[in-house]
Amino acid sequence: MKILVISDTHRYLKNAEDLIEIYKNDISAVIHLGDLVNDAEALINKYSGFNFYYVAGNNDYDKSVNYEDIITIQSKRILITHGHRQRVNYDISNLGAWALQKDADAVLFGHIHRPVREYYGSVLMCNPGSISLPRSTVLPTFGILDIDFENGIDFSVMAYMGNGNVKRLSRF
Ligand SMILES: [Mn+2]
């Protein structure tokens, strides 16, 4: 099953909305990795038909929303966090070690506005970049998390070119 992963919308929702329109018939869930909780909740209010998971970021102050969660999908443990509390701006290996300790199969994080797809031991570390304010890429980016019993978990980093067009960034 496919899950749309977005992060760091920072009050600009047009691209995120476009992506949900593009993928709504193919995905079983949307994950928003923080900044801002209000954005995630606006999307939840606007769309239905899939599960929606989200966490709080460093620009979120709503204490009722968790900074991290573990969600289990097809028996895989997916740790979701914005990442600022694991100081991912400095070194993402802290986050990898923490995820390994929590027995996660994958950890999804945002905050740095740069896409990542790499392993820390057995843990797949995934960052979709920012769908609104990209830093390391010209185009806004997002991720597609693919989980199935036979092939396990994989994560594709995707770019949004506008007007409903997406492409996979094969260097990740
Ligand atoms: Mn942030």
C-alpha cells in the first residue's frame, strides 16, 4: 500500500492539496510531519477517504498533538517525528539510533526541508523535504512510502512540477 508523505507546508497548502488530488485514489494514508499542525488539520477537514497521521513541529505549540508517534502498517513499525527534538539539523544519526532503539522499521521526519532516503542499520530514514519551501532542491518535494508484506518498506522521493505533474528523483 502507498502512503503520501509531506512535511513543512508552513501555511502554504496549494501543492499539498494538488498532491492529495493526484494520489487520492492510490493511497491509504497521508502523513504530515509537522510545521504546521494547523495545516495538517485543514487538510483533514477538507479531504476524507484515507487515514491521516500528523505530529507537531518546532513551530507548533498545540500541546495536545504529539511530537512523535509510532504507527503500525502491515506489521511494520513506522516512527514519525518532525525531527527537531532529535536535532536533525546537525546530524541525522541521532535520529537513526533513537529509531533503532524503538525497534522501528522506518523513521519519517521533516524539519530540514531536504529530502533524505538512507539506512541507519536496519532502519530506513525518510525525509520528504518540503512541499512548500524546498531548500536543497529547486522543486518542492514529497515522498511516497510503499509498504507490502513481501517486499517490505521503500520510500521514493518525488518532486512536484506543478499542474498535476510529478516525477521521481532517482538520486535518492
Ligand atoms: Mn521545522
